[in-house]
Amino acid sequence: MSLLASLLREFGDDDRDHMLTLIRTSIAEDLDAVAGGAAPARQVDVGTRSRRTRATTALA
């Protein structure tokens, strides 16, 4: 049993198979996109905050 299948074991057989197909398809599409040079989508919106630099860290 795969890790994904074990996580979805509470679902019925049809639902589990459908979810596994969706997950595997999504993973395959993401891997193909990355292989084609795409960058992963940013998961967190940092808003207007600026990145910390060594100069701003030294002042703190």
C-alpha cells in the first residue's frame, strides 16, 4: 500500500481511486512543468514587507 493510499484508507474504494488519480496527475503535471523550466508557484503572499538584509539585521 502506498503512502497516499494509506492516508486515504477511510475513503471508499471508488473515491480513493479517484483521489489517487487526481493526486498523481497533479504531481506529474508539476514535475513536467518544472522540467520545462517553470518555477513553483509562491505559496505565501509576503505583501509589502521587504526582505531582511545583513545591513538591517546588524541594526536590530
